[in-house]
Amino acid sequence: MKKSFVFQITAVLLVSGLFLGMVFAAHAYDETQARIVEVLCLSCIKLEPKTIREFTFKTENNAPHPYFVTENLIKGPVFLDYSEDVCAGCEVMYPIIKQLFNIEFGKQDMFSATVTFNHVNITFISINLDHTTDVLENSFPLYDKDEIGGLPMFTIVTLGYDHGTVRPYYTTLYGTLNVPTDADRTAILQEVLKESIEMYQQNKAGYHPD
Amino acid sequence: MKFQLKRLYFQIILFFTANLGAVGLKTGFCYPFLYCQACPAATSACPIRALEDSVYKQSFEWRFLVYPLLIIGFFGITTGRAICGWACPIGLLQRGTSRVARKVKKHPIAQKLGKYRGEKYLRYTKYIMLIGFVFLTSLLIGFIFTDICPVGMLVGTFPILILNPGKFVPNYFFPVALVIFILFIVLIFSIERGWCRYFCPVGALLGPFNKVSMLHMEVNTEGCLHCNVCSYICPMGIDVPNMHRDPECILCGKCVTTCPEKLIRYARA
């Protein structure tokens, strides 16, 4: 048997074995699926989602809001900051978010805090999809209002009045918010937060989580 | 059935396989060719994106480095760069533009450029692309290849804009990427397999495997008429009679079917 053939067969077996090891032991298949295939890469498409600041009651498939949101709504609006490790837009927004709420947290941290904005308590939850729990991760499609599937994504949940009942009412902003400067981005977030606080204060008396 | 027609059918079938995301199949594999996972119908991940992720801003995610290399390595060792000729959807696209490119090739200016000695060195551009624009920029600055990739523009940006009118706006890199995309279109219409020859970073990964692959092309130079028909027909512009496991060969088999003396064949090991 030729030496080169032995080398080729050995190489194929080695590569195949390592590949199977990567799939089953190192979970490379699952990681690739969750982190690359299923999340829309905004860099790849050279586009930014258009930020439409409309509030809505409608979640994906009209699914109920998660417990961690409904419970925290008792204290005030909830701000959800969705990101991932490898994300150019998340890096742009990370210092803005920290400055806006005057908080310190690592990009990979599972972090939540009650922050004060305009003298109102807001629950801030940072959800890095690469380092989080299933419950938090599952809320990502739920609040993906415009079905973008890309990151970063910011959801602000407040309270709204809907046909006689007070229910969670939210808006979702995407990417770097379609504005060129950090000051503009901060201003947009501040406006949306003010709006959500106003709605919250109008409706909080009627809110009773299930 | 004619051999090249069989190859065309194979390419078409694999094009649909690469787009099974359209029917909801999104896997965790990496393609062994250049195709963007941002395509709404994509089945798998782009290997280049995974490689960029692996070193992004000095983070070191070894799984994203090894995993796509193993997939490419498997196909590389078994079939060499045949993936480019038989499976890659961008290869199929360039097959479609080759008729125009062949007409351009007959133009005196193109012929003069074709004889340019430095042409063979231009082929190293894809290796520079791979090291510089995939690894180094990702390591030091952030995504650059991803931000300007014309394949992402073709199969990701445009379909998304068509399927989601009014939902997206161009980002900072869009104008640069658009210019590069236009140059890409000009390239594939003016040089046969121009993208594969000079720029494809996956081609750069697969190319060296031709030296050790199980499947390769074998030329029996004894009895060669030196008619050069094989070199003329070669979409990669290889000097076929003198090639020996050339990294540029995509094993399309055009030379096999064209050789009047049937001196070129697929060989194993």
C-alpha cells in the first residue's frame, strides 16, 4: 500500500474523529447553530433594523410575558438589554447603556439591577445570549417585535391600558438605533424611557400580575 | 448523460441543499464553501464567519476555529478543491457568467493581460485575504471581511431587503460593500471564475489540500499533442499539461472531457 494512501486514510479518520468529538463533547454543533446560524448577523447583511418606537401589547404568538418581567413590573418599567459576545453593535451600545443607568457590569455577566431614572425605579436586566439561562434566552423571540432576530436588541416593558385591563406594554429597539452619534442614541433611549415611565405612572394602580 | 451536465445537476442539487433553511432546516454545520448564513434560506453557517468569531478582538473561541477547519479539512483531504467546482453556489453563479467571461477573454486587451507574468502571483491575493481580512482584522479591529463580503451582499442583504421592505436601513459599511459588490459582478463577468482565482478565502483554505487529497487530476504527458485545448478550456486558467496537484484546480473535469487523446483523468490516492 502506498505511503500517501495510508497518510490520507489516517488523516480522514483523524479529522472525522475530531469532528465527532467537537460535535458531541465540545457542543460545537449546538454553539454554531445557536450563535451563528439562528441569530441574524447584521454585519453580514450590512444593514441596520429600522427602529420603530411604537409600543405594543402583542408578543410572539401572543405568548404570556415571562414571570421575571411581570413580577418586576410591580416596581416599575423593565429594561431588557439583549446582546452576545461577538457583536459589533453591542459594543457600540454597551458604554451608552452603562452611562445611561450609571451602572457597571461586564459584557458577559448575567446582570440585573434596580436603577433609578427620573426618580422612578427601573429593573435593568442584561441578557447576553451566549451566557444566560433558558428562561431569559427564551424571552428574546418573544420581544422581537419586528421579527428581526438580530442583536443588539433593547426592550422596554411598561404598562398600558387595553380594553378595560392594565397589561404589560412594550417596545423594542434594535441595533445602534439608526443614528450616527452616541449622544443621539442616548437621547432616543431617554425619550423612550420617559414615555414608558409616563405610561407606567398612569396605569400602575390597575396592574395586578397573574 | 454528458459529464458536465451531470456536474451542473449536482451543483443545482447542492444549491438547494445549501438553502434548506427556506423550509425551516437550520443546522449547526458550517458550509465547506463560501455562503452566508444571513441568507434567509441558509441551512448552515459560513466557515469564514466562524473563523472570524474565533479570534474576534483577541477573544479566543477555539471551537469556532477548529470546527470549520475540520469540516473543510475533511472535504479537502478526500476531494481537494472539488467543492469549488461541484458544490459551491458561488461557483455555480460563476458557471453562469462564464460564457460572457469567455467572450471577454478573446478581447486583445484581455489576452494581453492573460499573458501578464504577474498573473500567477495575483492568485496569492486570496491567501492574503484569508490571513489579513479574516484573521488579522478580526483579531485586532473587528469584522472587516464580513462587513464588505460581496457574497453576503448577494445572498443576504438583497434577499432580506426584498423580503422585508422598509424594515432595514443601510449601515455604515453599506456603501463600501456595494462598491465591492459591483466590482465582484464586473470581475465574474470579465474573468472566468475570477472570484475563485483571486479572492475566495475558502478557496485559499481548500487549495493546499489539492497537494495531498485522495481525489486529484492526473495528466499522462506521454502522447500529449500539446494542442493546449485543456488549458484553454480550464475555467481556472491552469497550464493543465504541466500541473501536478495544482492548488488552483477545482476538479471540474472540463479538461478530462476535452482532451482529444483522453490523457487526463480523475485519479485516487
